[in-house]
Amino acid sequence: MRAIKPPLRISEQGFTLLEIMVVVVIIGLLAAAVVPQLMGNVDRAAIQRAKQDVRQIENSLNLYRLDNFRYPSTTEGLQALVTNPGEANAPNWRQVLKSIPKDPWDQPYHYASPGQHGDFDVFTYGADRQEGGEGVNGDIGNWEL
């Protein structure tokens, strides 16, 4: 006949150190595979947001031109879409943006009128905040869209 073991005491229940280490290693391997994929998505999302912002600003500038028969000067800047630059400069002014957005890297968008690529240029230098670059560090401007 077999002897019956007494039930385990509470202090004897639980996971062994080896079981916990195996779980931690598995979680680490999964994180190593998933995190780089997610980081790429963050960069792509920032680029997409910058492109959408540039399009929105471009559309707002076109509305400004329809009302005032010209684009804001470089000196007036994008602020002319939010606040009236004066009756002499914008006789039919109306607010076309609630506020000037910042790029995904928390920098203001750049504006030049006349631009190097057309009537006006709206652009951001990207994550590195320097002209040129590729990927997330590349310039994003209305001439590319």
C-alpha cells in the first residue's frame, strides 16, 4: 500500500526559480522581436502626420489666397492664417486655422513665399532638424506631396 503524502504547506507552493527564468527569457525574446517593428511604425506615423499637416497648411494658404488675392509674405508667415496681418495686407481676412500646428518633432513648420519650388513652400526638416536626410530625418515639403 502506498503512503499518502500530506498536502503542501503554503510556503512550499509556487514557481521554481527555473520556471520564472524560462518565462522571463521567453518574454525577452518576444520583446526583442516586437519592439523594433513597433519603433518603425512610430517613425512612419510621424512622417504621415507631417505630410497631413503640410497638406492642411497648404489648403489653408490657398483659402487665404482666394480671400485676399495673394499668399502671406514670408515675413507675415503662417501666423497670417491665425491672426489678421492688417487691413492693408489682407482686406478680406478671415481665420482659416485655429492654430499653427507643430511638426511631430515639436518644431514649427517653415514657410517661404515665394518658394523655391512654387508660389510658396511649407516644410519641415524632419527628426534631425537639419536640411536633407532620409526616412524620418528627411525633409517633408508641399512640393513632394
